[in-house]
Amino acid sequence: MIPVRKLWSVTVFLFSVLTATVLLADGPKDNIPDNVRTVPPPGIEVPAAIRAELKIGIDSLAKHIADLKKSLVKRRELLDLLPDIEIYHKAADWALRYNQMYRKSDFKIAAELLKQGAERAAQLQNGDAPWLTQSGLVVRGYRSSIDGSAQPYGLTIPPGFVPGGAPLRLDFWFHGRGEKLSELSFINGRQRTVGQFAPPNTIVLHPYGRYSNANKFAGEMDLFEALAHAKKFYPIDDRRISVRGFSMGGAACWQFAVHYPGKWFAAAPGAGFSETPEFLRFFQEETLNPTWYERKLWHMYDCTDYAINLYNLPTVAYSGENDRQKQAADIMAEYLAKEGLTLTHIIGPGMGHKYHADAKIEIEERLASIARRGRNPAPNRVRFATYTLRYNESHWVRLDALEEHWSRAEIDAQIFQSKNRLTATTENISAVTFTIPSGYVRFDQSTRPTVIIDGNELAGAPVQTDLSWTGSFTKVNGKWQSAPASDNRELFKRHGLQGPIDDAFMSSFLFVKPTGTSPNAAVVKWAENEMQRAQKHWQLQFRGSARIKNDTEVTAEDIAEHNLILWGDPTNNRLLQRLGSKLPISWNSGSVVVGNRKFDAKSHAPVLVFPNPLNPERYIVLNSGFTYREFAYLNNARQVPMLPDWAIVDLRQPATSQYPGKVVDAGFFDEAWQFK
């Protein structure tokens, strides 16, 4: 067995730095924003005869899918299985259409996947879906709520699987970086390879993660959508779900561990990265010059900032002794030590960027032991920190409002059963809810528990007869009181409605195209270019097609269901005209006014995110897709928000691989969505 911890000398550390293999990007040559290679890269030429043959198969499967949509319209349970077929069509179609075939063997793989899709289509036409009861390697598909696309995921189903049987442990496994990881290669791989780990009596779910984004943004939501879909068909034990991964997948594992610590029984990250600035300096040898708001936005995915959240989540990290990506676990260990926690870090002797055979055994033994206990939904004590309400929950603690976003918010909450008391100390938090699930209350049912928050003593709600308990509390004028956050204000930053711009692309969105005319030709041209770019890059980087409608076609249902991405200006986009003075920025044909600053509307345009005045449960966004651009595609650690809640863009400077133009002003709205 391998020692869990080792003491590392400077000599050994420097040896690791000098001998490791670069795998997440191409090193310093990828640090030049003006010389950015294409990601995904262009594929090889497909001979005309093979292209024609594949096109016949693609069109045939498309017709079969269209026919199924009509014939199964009254059989919803079968109609809902169409994504299981659509993923095969998409894999071949997109690889051919977007020049993403990289080896001659891809031609044969595309033909084989089309054949498999046709077989599933024929089976479904006959009212059968045998893949639902299949064990071994299975590829499934779900329809994403974000953009309506069909997204694949892979499963390893243990032998002897019986639908409706005893609940099974489930491990997520996040894949490494693959710039050529199209749906074609992902599905083919998931049908041929078990993967690094396949524990007994365990379902392993391999998310596609919507390509190669380290499972961020829509890639992050992919996990939860795939899990929800899998739960419809497979018996999954909610108390025995873990997150695991290696390389880029290790980075994803750190992310899910610290952002969602109450959902898993364990986390097992291997290699990868765990934050942006130090990793890019160390691994990429990059000189960083962030703006003040970019530095704040690093807090979204910098796992070091959330290290305390592993207090209640068993974590087993792995690194190869000579792997430069050992930096990820080393820096996490450093930040955990500041919180009084010691990281379990298994190190593969002599290993570069791979698992040591003995280390794999060690990791499996530890996770199996933790899995036998399972996740504890109601630990006595919860310690949790965040910088944004996008990540606001751990076990029985939920943060409902902050005093200031992008500054550290922290809570330490503890249950004292013998005293019938819950205590909490907070920092930068203005509303919180405690929810202890059924069967786990430790309070006396005959009396109301006492809740003490930052020294304010309050009477809690009564305990329910199912032994559950909930209490919501809000800080008003520096004092805590029993009330939910929404009781005090109508418009405030809350989970899923807290910004920044990129947050609007983590749930359902609709592009709204202008149909009117504008006197500001430069704005019209820029907005059109940015909209076309946003459509193209959503397809390239998040593997979906953005929904789009003209401004005259948007319905009440659209307003209710989608974040609206409005392109153009108030003179040519009728929906933007309709919002008028309800936006925090004053924008007309002559000027853009932001607070006490005025900009010429002929050469400037705002981008922003804001609760939709027509439906405050959803966002509107002006003139922006996701905000990181081509330069960030070269290294996953760069894939973080590049713009805050709002920005003013000077269109006289052309868009670059980093920005949509010259950003002359930018900032965050306050907690009531007003200018600071």
C-alpha cells in the first residue's frame, strides 16, 4: 500500500515541475491572445463518396426520428426516449457537418453509430426499448432544458441489474480534456471502454459535460440533467452518489465537491487544477493582468476559496509523484490546512500523469468504506462558505441572501440536541434557511427549539410530526428575525437570479433577434456579429443550438419559460423598446447613461444581465452570449466569466479573442439589483 501522506523536499518538488508532461494545454505558446488556434480543431477531409454515403444514412435516420415523433405522439413514455436515438444522429451529422472527423476510422464509426441509431429507432417503433434493461456499457441521451438539445451520457451498469431492484451506489466519472471529443468519439468510447474505475454493484455515470469545458456553466448543469434522467430508469441510492475524475475531470471533481458538498457521499479528484491564477502562473507560465472585476469573478470556480466546504464531505485526492498537476491537490491541502483540515492525498510513486496500480486499490478501498456509511443528510455541524448564491447550500443549511456578492460569505451552524438549540455565526449573510429532513430532527418535539444567530436569540418553528424542521431567518438593520428573505423586498439577488451574465446560460434561454431599423449602424453591425458569433460558439463549445426568434414572435410562454437574450438596441428591438425605463441603464438613439456617466450611443453599447421586468423569475441579457472567448478555449482554467453584471463596450475597438470590444466601464449591481 502507498502512504497517505508524504513529506516533500524542494528538490523533489522542482523535479516534478521539470519532468511533468503538459496535458491541459500546449504551454507558453498558448499564452498569446493574438495567435489563438481553433478549438475544436478542423478535421480531415472526408472523401466525396464516403460523405455521400454517410449523408444518406444521416438523412434516413432523421426521417425515422421525424416519423417517430408523429407516430408516438400519444405514447409519451416512448416519445420521451427519442433522445436515446437522436444522440446517434447528432454524433454523425455534426461530425460531418462541422468538419470534426479526425481519423479515417471516424468514417466507419459514424456509419456504425447511424446503424445503431436506426436499430433503436426500429425497436422503439415496435414499442420496445431493450437498452433500458441492458447491463454493461450503455449510452443514453436526454433533452436539455437549457437549449432543447439531445445530450449523451455513458453508463456502466453492473451485472445482474434488474429495473426496480435495490438502490445502487452511483459514481460520476468526469473525463479529461479532449479538444477532439465530439459526440462521435464520446459515444464510441463509452460503448467500448469501461474506464478507470468500475466498482462492484455500482453504476458509473460518465457525463459528456457538453464537450471540453471542465464541466462548467452548461457543462455543470449537464451533471444534474443527466442524473435526473438516469433516476427515471435506474434505482439510484441518493445517499451513495460520489464525484470522481482525473486531469480535467479532476478539476471538475474539485468543483462539484466544494460547490455542492451536501449531495455526495465522497469525492475523489485526481490531478487537474483547482483554481485559476496560481495554476496558470505555474502550469501555463502565464503573466496575469486581470481587471478588478475579473479577479472577483475568479471566485466563481476557484475551489480554494471554498475549501471549508469539504468539512462534511469525505475526500480522497490522488496525484502522480512527478505530475505537474499535483499542484491542484497541493494548493487545496494548503487552503484546507488554513481551515484546520488535513487532506487525504494519495501519491503514486514515480508516476507522471496517470494512476499507480496500487493507488487505485487504495482509493477503491477507502471509497468502499465510506460508501458503506453513505452520505449523512443532517450532520450536527455544517461549515460553509461561498461568494455567490449560485452555490448556496450544504446539507441542512441554505443561504438565501448575501450582504454583498463576490465577497466571502461564511456560516458555521451547529445543533445542540441536549439544549434544544441551534446556533450559527455568519459573515456577509442576510438571509438563511435551515431545513432538517424527515426523521433527522434531534430537537424536543414538545417545545420550540431556540435559534441563536450571531447572538440574536429567536424562537424556532415547531418540530413536525415526521421529525423534520424548517426555519427561515432574515437580518434587518443588523438584527436577525424569523422571516424568509422574500418578505422584505421584491427585487433582490437570490439563487439562480444573482448574475453575472454567464449565469443566464445555465438555464433555458432564447435569443431575440431585432426586426426594426436603427440610426446607429455601428451598433447594428456589432450586435449582428456578436449574435452570430454567440450562436456559432454555443454550438462549438456547448454542443447545442441556441433557440432564436424574431422580436415580433416572442410569446407570453417564451417570457415565462426562458431567459431572454436581446440583441440590438432600443430602436430596432421591439422587446427592448417595450422594457423602456424598467431597465437600470438608460439607452436611446443618442446616448447610453449608466449612473452618472453618459456614452455616445453611436459608438457604444451596453451588455448586462438583469431580472426580466416582464417576468422577474427570469433574466434578460443585452447583447451577450457566454462571456469567455477564444483565448480561454486553450486552457480550461481560463474558462471563467470575463464580464460582471454589466459593461459598456466601445465599438470603435474591434472584438478580440478576449473581449467583445473595448470595455470602458463595468461593474456589479448591488443586492437589490441597483447600481452601486
